[in-house]
Amino acid sequence: GESVGLHLPTLSVQEGDNSIINCAYSNSASDYFIWYKQESGKGPQFIIDIRSNMDKRQGQRVTVLLNKTVKHLSLQIAATQPGDSAVYFCAETPSGGSYIPTFGRGTSLIVHP
Amino acid sequence: NAGVTQTPKFQVLKTGQSMTLQCAQDMNHEYMSWYRQDPGMGLRLIHYSVGAGITDQGEVPNGYNVSRSTTEDFPLRLLSAAPSQTSVYFCASSRQGDYGYTFGSGTRLTVV
């Protein structure tokens, strides 16, 4: 989701629960969407991607859902583990051109053991 | 290990000083970018390059210069450091046609 001021939206879950992180994107011409995970003190790391001609894609323990009608993206993490604690960013990329993504502000996921 | 290497990891500058943040990748990626990350905010694009000899401005280019003389290297130059440039800087690269970027581990810069 979008953040206000300097505070990231935060999602707190218990270990073993399913997590859903949301993202509203801005450009209806965006063709490609990626979720990144950023652990403390590290650079963002690619998790999963989805093209605009799809509405769902699954990976290992993660699922991305795309709703183009309302320009909304979500990342679902099954059986959340303490190692999933991180900041999650969605990124959108317009079709063609230079493949330069625009990043959202991020959501902090905290997993309690 | 193959990847994106950024140096230094930490740097403190005085206002008005200049310096260069180094970025190198050994994956033969055509695309390289520099982002800055401030507390509570996402990654904002400073400059990017789609190949050697080609660079372009991103969202927040003022106060920064880049060059791309080789495929491997993409240094970011701060011309005259200002406290507003205190941030964490990330370099990223990708292969042409590949939307997913590989990021370096970042440089934490403080300007006093």
C-alpha cells in the first residue's frame, strides 16, 4: 500500500499465518510488475513477477494477484516464516522502452515467532 | 560470486566535497541504474544507462553525474555534496529484455 510521511505501512503476522501485502500502482500502461524483498541492510531482491496479460502467478509459497481494473497488485505469502520479515516493494514497468521500473514506497512485514 | 558490487559501503562527506560511488557488474548486463532510498520511501531513480556510452536522467538527477564507458562499470559522481544527499544509494543491473533487476548491497552516505 501507499505510505504517508516517513512511516511505512506495517503488517504484523504470526509465524505460520498467511500474509497479504497490497500495492496500488499508478500507470494504466504498465506492462510488467515485480515484487522485491529487502532485508535490513541489504539491497532489494527479486521475488516474483507478473505480466499485465495475467491475473495470477504462483511461485514457491508466494502468489501474486493483479487486478488491472482497479490498478491493484497483491503478494500473498503462505505459511509466513520469521525469515520473511523484510520490506516488500512492488515495481511497475511500462511496455517497451527502457524497462526502467517505478517502485512503490514499500510495506514492512514483521513475523512474530 | 557474480553480481553487482558497490563501493564503498559507508561514506561520510562534508558539505561541498565531491566523491564517486562505484558500481560494477560481471553479468554482462546492458542496463544499469542508480537509485536512492530515503527513510519511509521507495527507491527513486537518479540516472540510468541502456548500454555503454548511453545515459539518461531519472526522477531525481540534480547534483549527480554518471558515465558509462564500459558495460561493467557505472560510477555515480556527487559534484558538491549537500546534506539533502544523505541517503542509501543502490546500483542495479539487468539484461536487455529482462525486467528483473539485480541490486547491489548499497552505499550508505552521510553528508554533514
